[in-house]
Amino acid sequence: MLALLRGEPRYGFDLVRELSAADGLLTSEGTIYPLLSRLRKDGLVTTSWQASDAGPPRRYYALTPDGRSALERFVTDWRRFRDGVDLVLGLTGQGSAGCPPTDERSR
Amino acid sequence: MPVGLDHPVVATFLARLEAAAAGLPPGRRAELVAELREHLGEALAGVDGDEAAVRQVVERLGSPDDIVAAEEAVPVPVVPGWSPAAAVPVRWSRRSGPCCRWPSSCSRCRPCSWPAPQAVLRASRPGPCRPSPCRPIPHRPCRPIPPPDAHVPRSERHEFRRCSPRTSRPGPCRARPRRCGGLPRAQAAAPQRLTAQAGRSEVTIGSKTRLLWCERHQSWFSSGGAGDRQHSRRRS
């Protein structure tokens, strides 16, 4: 979620649409909103209302500096985890460009 | 013709959501319902009157219970026993059981670190979620049972446990910790001194247990059997 907000502020339905496009990332679209609420409470995102061409104003979510730091930590942890799994599966040295996505590799 | 929020399927979902969210703080409940209404408004904008398509939009949201339960979830980045190998940053799952055999009374276990739905990495194994194993709480040594004439505030009586290395040993939750609850109230108020030998007092708790107070050790020992042997060992 934080990664989706890395570039620019986005609104809830926009985030859901992008997550839904990736297979397996999202099972219940409605649970995104509680997650966004918790991220806001934790100070990782901020919100602002912006007018919409298609209807009522939308609540936009944007990363805070804390959110950016949390995202950077996750990326570091994820790389370490991925490299560890690749090592165990014997996939190191093949180059990440030619490898299938991580979830397919782990099956 | 675009479908509105007054479509029966949508209206039913929103009513169920409001009912499920009754336990949330009023502000957050209104906010959550508004967010879902806004989401439905956007999602239904491209749907004509086809009821199957409307149902599909609503079903993609998940059940109202799951959505509300996600409000109370505590994110855990890495959960023991669960692998993020499936590489999914967001996935919701439901807890299927309590944290340990005595979830409410086991004081040796912290609250389960896997409560309710989580926004965590998807589990790599199929099936319902399992809670993470219990973790021991920091070890607190037993305290000696106070003399019968000592005033023990009621709120502190539960602190006096029957001293036993087993019950105070840190480690995974194996047994419900035994608590003596302090002396029975009536006897704590008016201790029954049966004998007052040199350096000893004796008190009977209930119909079975007799405790002997040893001034030298500043501790109570149960009379007979293991208590006497324990006292003898300490004396030597």
C-alpha cells in the first residue's frame, strides 16, 4: 500500500483498482479502508480532500516521511528475505531479470 | 441505466455493514460507511442494471464482518509459523482460534500476537489461519505467603502464589498457574494460632493445609511430608 503511494497522492478506489489488477494481492477490497485508516493513525499516511470531476470530493492519501521510511525498511527486509529464499531454492546466480515472479518461484 | 446505492443488493450490504460496525466508535463507523459508499458509487458507475454484475461488485468488497474485523486488527510484519513466501503484501485472514488453551486466564501468556484479520504477508500454506504460539511473560518470582497477622490489601492477594519452581519457571505455556489467593479472608483477619512454639507459628487453612512460620527463614512451610523435608533441607 505504501509503495502505491510512493509517487503521488491517490484515492481509495484508485488504490483498490491497482491492487486488484495484480493477481492474488487483494482478496477483499473493502478491507483496504480499515488498513488505510490504521496507516493514517500510525502517521504513515496523511489524507486530504480533493474535488472530483465525476462526483463528490475524494479523500486522497499521501505518504508521510515516516511512511517513506517504513517503506524503505520493508524494501530492505524484503530483498533480504527474497535473496534468502532464492539461495535455499538454488535460484541464485540466474539473474533476477529472467526469473518468474517470486510467488511463482516459490510454488 | 447506472446502478445507484439504492439497489437492493447494495442497500442490503450497506445495512449489514452498519449493523456490523455498531461496535466501532461513532466517528470511525460513519467514516467507514462513507468510504464504502464512495467506493460502491465509483465501482457501480460503469455497471448497468445487470444484477449479477452488481452482486459481483458487492462480493468483491468482502463480508461486512470481515471489513469491520479488519478495523481492529493489529498488523504484524512477520508472524512465526507463517511464511511470506507467496509474496503478497496485503491479504486478509481470519483468526480461527484462541491464542492458547486458556486465552483469558493464562497469565503466563501474553495476548496472542495474531489477533483477528491481518494486513500481513499472505500465508504460504493453505487453510485457515492459526494463531502464533504463546510467548512467556517475564518471570516473576514467587513471594512468600505473608504472616497471618499481616495486613495484605485485597488487590495484592493474588500476587502470593504457592511457591513452586514449576509454576514460576519461565517457558511456554504448559499449565495454568496456580494461585493461592492469599490466606482466606476470615483467617487473614483473625488468624488461628494453634501453637506458638519457639520461632514458629502455625495456622490452618481450610480443613487440610497447615502452615508453619519459621522466623529464621522468614517463610512458611507446610506441615508434614514435603514441607517438613523442604524445611529440613533449608535448615541444614
